[in-house]
Amino acid sequence: MSSSEDLFKEIIAEGLPLLEEFCRIRKEEDLHLDFKEKSRPSERDLNDYDKENLAKAFSGFANSDGGVVIWGIKASKVKEIDAAEELRPISSISIFNNKVHSLLKELVSPAVDAVQIDIIENSTSDEGFLIMHIPQSDEVPHMAKAKNLHRYYIRQEDSFKKAEHYQIADMFGRRAQPILRVYGILQNVSSSNFPDRTRYPFDVDIVLKNFGKGTAKLACVCIKKPINYDLEDLGTSNDSGGEFTRVRSSSPWVRKYLANGNLAIYPEDEIVFAKLHFGDLGKWEMPKDLIIPYGLFSDGMKSVFGELVIGVDEIQKYL
């Protein structure tokens, strides 16, 4: 989840008190946050000025790192940066919400996928605030389209700026990005194989999956083996005959796997590249959450560091 989506979810969860707090502390606009005041809050329709602001937000955030627009807050300058000043709730907020939805494909080209829109209502009236999350897009560049407006925008600091020619050219060359993640699948192991109960009757397949829209190449996976577990390499080879090659690693990573040169991990591809076996039961008095730190690296993708976690409740099903 992106930082802008985290912000969107926080605002929706906290509701009106958080918007009031933004005004009290003079919350500043930034790369991922923009305040918008409807030009005529008492009217249901969006006029040309409102549509122009909406189009710029669609284009600017989608062409940049994504962001949140809060409709219904007046902003003014504080040390040259726009900051929340006063709540200006919008009348007939549900109707305004419907009208904004109807403009999603009209005010930007191509349309931006996965835009999230929600409202925060005033409990004593039909007034409220519209909260929009516009994600970073893989289909850039997006052109703002409104009356007398056909331009590409980007988000810089606290403002939407017209994109320069070289920036537009760079966006046309931007690739869809891979999103690699690791997860685990518990597998039953027949207890007859372990009559002395020196091992738990389960294994864990460790799976690499591409959740993104781009193809991953030159992938590298680093994982730290938990204490008391044995790690079996699957689909690996030292002669480029498998999907991955296990190479020497340095602390803290116990195992490091490099994708062989011809391996392309396409969107939705899954590769089981290792299997965990629990070793000596006597060394573990009580079951615990299974936590496996990992690092993921690939051409065209930001490095990812995370943890594969399998909860003790899930583990106990196999004991």
C-alpha cells in the first residue's frame, strides 16, 4: 500500500475530527495532499473552475506519486505554502459525489484506474466533504481535459505544475512496474514419516509472486532462515538449468537466490523457490509465529524489505 493510500484510509477512519484538526494546526499541503474549496459550496453542480481543479488533480497525482484531495477545505498561504485554514463543507454532498464519479473519464485522458472516493458527512445536515485518492499510474502520461484546458500536469511539492516537454517524453517511456512479494503456504506432511515426532508434521513452501503490471527481470531474493528450521532449495541450479541460482550471501541473509538470466517473471506468475522443514521439536517448547525476514530486488522495481509471517494459530492446525 502506498503512502497516499495510507493517508486516504486514515482520513476516512478518523473523519470530521481529523479535518478540524488539519485546520487548527494549519496542516500544510505537500507532495501527497491537496485541499480544494468548491467555488460555490451551496450549489450542486461543478462549474468550469471546479472541473479545471479536478482535471489538474487527476493528471498531476496520476503522473507523479499519487495523492489525496480533500474537497471542502479552504487553504491559504503560510510561509509560501498552502495550508488548511477553514472548513467549507459542500451542500448536497451525496449529489456532488455522484457528479464527481460521472466525470472520472471525462476530465482526464486516458482515465485513471483505481481512483477511490468517499465522503465525510456533517451529522447535522446534508453537507460534507469529498475525499479522493488518486493513485500513481502505470499508464502515464495523463492529460487534464477541461474547458480550454488540454495539458499534462505533475505534482511538485504542494502544487500542480505544467509538465515540461522532457518530463512528458520521460513519462511516455515509463514502464509498468513489477511488484514482487514473498508468501508462504503450509503443507501437510504424513506423521508416519516422523514416528519419533522430532519434526512438526508440516512444511512451508516459500513462494515468490509478481503482483504488479510489469515483468520482473534480474530478480534477487534474500531470506533469513529461522532457527531450528532446515531450508531446502527448489527450482535452483548452479548451471543456469533452473529458475534461480543460489549464491553466497553475507550476514544477515542466510540464503540468496539470483534469477537466471533468461528468467522473466510476468504479472501474476508464482514460483516456489524454497521449502522450510522444522528440525528438532525438542528445541521449541511452545509454537510461535513463524517470521521470515526477506529482501527483494529486481530491475525496474524499488527494493523491498519485509517479513513473511505465519501465525501460531495457523501453525497449530497442523500439530
